[in-house]
Amino acid sequence: MRFSIRTVRSGFLMLCAIFAVSTMAAMASPASAATAPGNLRVKVAPQVVTHGKKIEVRGASGSAGRKPVRVFFRDNATNSWDKLKTVTSNGRGIYNTDVTARQSGQIRVKTADGQFSPIRRLKVRSTMKVQGINRYVKLGDRLGVRGIIRPAGVRRIKVVINGAGKTIRTKTKAHGGFAVKWRPESAGNYRVRVFGARNEAAIGDASRRFRVFGLRAAHASYYGPGLYGNGVACGGTLTPSTMGVAHKTLPCGTKVTISYEGRTVKVPVIDRGPYIAGRDYDLTEAVRNKLGFGGVGTIWVNH
């Protein structure tokens, strides 16, 4: 078989090209291996956690021997990774540590040879603390609702007042604090709950429900001495230890919250009365003593 000079030259050039490509690939492979996940593994548990709680970061470095593993975190609002801590793997390449959950974001680890693990997402649930709610609010006064939510930052807040059909919307300050005021328009029982909206830093949260009593002024007297042993309109016998009130129209058994000079009791309607003009309630002697109430005066009630 004969080969022309042109054919030989073409084959030689092709071999040179193949050699150059192979050499470049060989030179590039170490750098690629340094950034590929390979056998490097990471697990974050739990992936949804309350603010301030610990989460576990564990996995395998991908190679045997005690080696440093760096844990990095990136919040949802930025593109920069911050190092949280460095942990050393054991002889089998296993590592395990914990970090404090401050806000939602992403976690990954990096080994000493430059490998990065896959990214694991972390969701942080906010914590809300409501402070200083006065459960007994006289008509004309205002109920103050204040508290703080973590993680700090500006976020939307709403205060829902069941029983009044009222929702108050506001925003937290930069430090996470909030404060609102509400004036009840009528006597009654209310349930107050605060909700914090979610944001980039954390999942939203809600406070526990607070029971609040709106109280109106009512004129009252008391009864008992000379009547003990007699029956009462709602059934039963009046005694010196009977806790209850008489009212003209409230259904028997209705729970009435009564406040007088800083003392509060909750008692049922057990009888009918009083039948003196201008008076709303008759207290039994036991209720009168519990409140430190005089013979006739003004009390504050939720009905």
C-alpha cells in the first residue's frame, strides 16, 4: 500500500491534535475533582427547627483519616457563604457536629482538599413572646399588646381579637419588638392572638391565645344574712359559703367575671334580683368577702 506525503502529513497532524486534547484533559482533571462532590456527604437534621435550637450536621468526608471539615452557611438574602465552624473527621472519615439555628438558609461543608458537599436547606421557625397583657380591661381603658419576635428584623404582624371582629396590623421594629393598643367597645370575653408573617429570615409564628375580659361598671349590693337555708331561683340552698350572684335576666349558670379594687372572682348566676332600682347585681356574702366589697357600690363585670 502506498501513502502520499500529504496523507502522512495529515495523519501526523491529527495525532498531534489528539495528544494535545488528552494532555489538556489530564491537566484539568485534578481541579475538577477538587470541586466535585464525589463521596463527600452531608446531612442536616432537623431541616425545620425553632430559632435558637441546635441542628446536627453530619456526614462523611469521602476519604479515610482525621481531616478538617468546614461548615458553611448562606442566608436567603445574600450570596455569600460564611464559615460557622471547623470539625475534624474520625479515622473513617465520619464527622458530626451541631450549630445553632439563627435564620433560614443553606448549609454545606468543605474538605481540606477543596471539595464542597451538596447544599442542604434549613428552615428556621420564628419564636414569639408576648408580654404584659392585662386580662381585665375596663371600658374606656386600652389593652396594650407588646412583645418580641426572633430572629430580629422588620416583618408584618397582625393582632387578631376574636369576639370583637378586630384585626390590628403593624410591623416589628428592626430589633423584632412590636406594640399595639386596643380599646374594647363593649363588655364581654375576648381572645387575643398575635401572628408574625414569614420572611426571608424565618417561617412565621403565632403566640398562644390570651383570654381578655372587657369590663363595664355595674351597681351592686349583697345579700345572705337572714336568708340562709332558703332556696335560690336556679336551684340549691343559700349558705354562708355559697359563691354566686343574683341577676334579673342572665341565664342561670352564666359565668360572671367581677373585678373590684384589684381583686377578681368568677362566679355563676344562681338567683334572681336585686329588685331595688339602679342595682344590677346582688353578691352572696361569700363573694362580697372574697372581693372585700362593702354593702353597696360599683363593681366591674363582663356582662
